[in-house]
Amino acid sequence: MTVRSLLAALCSAVLLGAPAMARGPALEPLNRVHAGLSMTEAPGVGMGFDSRMTNLIYIDLGAFMSTGDAVAETTVPDKDGANTWLLRHGLYLAPGLRLPHKQAEKVQWDLFFRGGFSGVWAADAASDYDSVSNLGLFGGSEVLVKTGSVGLRLSGKVFYFKPYSKYRQVEVAVVRPQYGAEAVYQF
């Protein structure tokens, strides 16, 4: 058998073969919208959309915005230069891992660990609260308690970003927390 006839036989087998039907039970879509209170250095609001990708992996697209004026404890940077930066607003894309567990009938709960990328807006108290936008990373966790299609979501995240300090003339590594308490509607 020549190489040419072998290739022709292989192509015929591929084209004339039976289709593969690898099927399993499909997951029903599970989408949630959430909105509520957010806390960075000042109180604010947060909202987002969370969707199930698999039984264990969910993805959350969200935002938070500080509505109050934050005031730094000091306007003089320390040795690292991070103490004068205030986290104000942010957008994030957060894949998350759901902790698997057995669900009760009436009240259900979920625990998620998330991490991802973000866009943040921060203000530097050392430079008259000049606002800058930066790309950042974040990680955190959240707990969701729900009954039926409504619930409450409590979250805590830590954002890492490196803005340029006009006061010190260098990039500064900043780590800031963000907390949230939001109402959830599942559909």
C-alpha cells in the first residue's frame, strides 16, 4: 500500500464515519444580578452580573463607585508612598470557584473564591487628590445566602495596582480593600 492510497483511505474514513455524540446532561443557565452598598475608603454603591460557566466555575462582571468624599489620614507619603492613595471606583471581571456542598431545600448558600483583572480609579492625597486610572489585579471571596430567587451577597476583595505618584515621581505599589453587601436576584 502506498502513502497516497493510505491517505485516501484515511480521508474516506473521516468523511464517511459516523458522527460522535458525546452528550451529558446540560446545566440549566444560572444568572444573577446584584446591586447594593460598597465600601472602600468611602461608602458607595456596587452592581454586577454573575453567570454560571460550569457547576464549579462562575464569572462575575461588576463595578463599584464611591459616592462620598474620602479623606486620607495623611497627605505626606511614607517610605513606600502607598499610604496616601485612596481607592475610589472600579470595574472588574472575576472568574470564581464555587465551594461544592449539599444544598438545603429552603435556604441555600454558596461560597466563592474569586480573582481577576480590574480597572481602578484612585486619588492621591499627596497631590491634591488627583485622580488616576490604572489596571490592577484583585482577589477575594464572597458568600451568597438565598431563598427562592432572591438573596444577600457579602463580599470582600483586595485590589493591587501601581499608579504613578506625581509627588514622589515613581510608580507606587498599592493594596486596598473593598467590601460589599448586595441584594441578589437569580433568573
